[in-house]
Amino acid sequence: MRTTASLLLLAGALPAQMTSRLLPVAPGADIPITTIQGASAGPTLALVAGIHGYEYTPVLALQRLRRTLTPGGLAGTVILVHVANMPSFLRRTVYYGPDDGKNLNRVFPGRPEGTLSERIAHAITREVIERADYLIDLHCGDGNESLRPYSYWMRTGKPDLDERSRRLALAFGLDHIVVDDERPTDPAQSVYCSNTAATRGKPAITVESGGLGLIEEDAVARLEQGVLRVLRHLKMTRAAVADQPVAPVWIVRNSVLRSDATGLFYPAVRKDQDVPQDALIGRVTDFFGNTLREVRAPFAGRILYVIATPPISAGEPLAMIGAPGPMPSPRTDPRR
Ligand SMILES: [Zn+2]
């Protein structure tokens, strides 16, 4: 005898529902996930927030989306990872997990028997990324980073995948898109969350809006609206959402400037500022105030983010600078 549910499935309808649960990883690190299954068939979109636990705008955007997305109005499935890195979130750490000192967004696809960050990455890879057709990894400037909004478009050298990812970035609608040719291509060493999807053949983008641990309405709304535009682009909703305001600026060259010394950082630029080549980006001093380094722009460009709090350790970022250029082709990959 067939159940009502299977009859509905046979008729092409799905049991629309929303379920929230904790994905088990370890005590204190279980991951809150909501799955919204729509009333009709469609793709699965995964949204990941809180890979970095001091990045609050993505976490708040997903709290809102859980309230605004209704199963009845959805085709396909949305998976919301509300707080990927619970140890970092609850213990308020920047960049690194408090238990193992590892950056969760550098250990993908993770290991089931690894350190806590590696186990979190493994759970997200297996239970979220491998079940999804598309992925958006949502970030903002970390607790120490003053950031202007932008997204990353990864070019993998696979034209179809790259074009579908490019359309995701355009649909999301942030006004700056960084063309990223630097991600590894080995699925077993994917390193980054979004690249774990890309190396498994799934279109994926990373988006950034907000920073410095601040709760800013416009930064949260920008992420929420971007997700709604992607859902419309993928024909998963018909919800009314404003179009993205402008054609994007393509950042075709970028550099993350890192400190080679430990001490205090004094920035000399603001986010979104345009600087000429060799402009002073900031100074690193020792703990007595003596200047150790002056950091200068390697090329003319726009400050995408800059560290805005004093502590700096050797090897850590000071700022990211990007240079605009013409819209690049998905078929042009300088690496191959
Ligand atoms: Zn981040």
C-alpha cells in the first residue's frame, strides 16, 4: 500500500517542510542546520555562515532567511548552515579555531579523525557540500578587518562550471567581483569551503559584506538580498527582490599584503580607498612603538579590506588591494 507521501512524490509534488537540527561533530562543535524542502522539484542550494566565528553579518542574514523562506514558495531545497564554526563563534576568536589554532577555511575537505577544525570541515563536506548542487559561502571582514563588500569568482579552467559560477556572482549582485585564479584543483586538497564545492563540479561563490564584529543593517541586508536574487536566478523562488544596482567592478588583479613582523599595525588607508603604486598602506611597530616596517602598495588599486585593530602577528594579512579591469572570460585561464 502506498503512503500519501509516496503518492505525492509520484504526482511530482514533494512534502514541503522545514527541519532544523544539530549536525553532530563533537561536544561544543555541533552545527545548527536548517533544511528547507520546497513544494516542487529543483536544485539544492547550500548557504554556509560562520566559517569564521567572529563574522556576524552572514550569521544574522541566515537567521533572517530562515524566517522569510517558506517551503511552500520554494522549488528545490535550501540548506542553511547557521554557524559552521561553533567553537570560534562562542569563544569569539578571529581567524583560528580556539581548540586547534587552525583556520577552518584552510583545512577543507577535512578529516573525520582530524583536529576539531578538520572534523567540522569533514562534516560540512559530507553532509552539506556533497548533497548540494550550488554553494554560497558567506563571510565578512573578520573581527579585525574593515572591509568593503565583494564576492570571489573562482576560475577553475572548466568553462561550463566557471560560467555557471560567474552567473551566481552576477546574480548575487555585490558591486565588486574578485577574479580568483589561485584556488587548488585537487578535490582531496580543496583547502577552502567554496573550493570544495568547485572541485566537486558544483558552481560556488564566496561573498563578503560587513566586518569588525559590527552589526550593520545594510551589510546584513546586502547578504540577505543577494541570496534571494540567487534563488530567483536558479528559478527556486518567484519572490520579489530588487535587482542588483549596478554593473560590477571586476577585480582582475589582487594581492593580500601580509606582515613579516609581529607587533602593532597602524593603517594609513581606509576600506574602499583608491591608492597609487607605492602608497603607504600602514606601519608595523614593535611593542615599544618603534617602526619595524612600512608597507606599501605593490600596484595601484582599491583597498578591499584593511586591518583596523592593532595586534599583528608575522604571516597575517594587513590589507587586500585589488585593481579593476575589463570583464574577464570564463574561457581564459592564465594557469593552463
Ligand atoms: Zn571569513
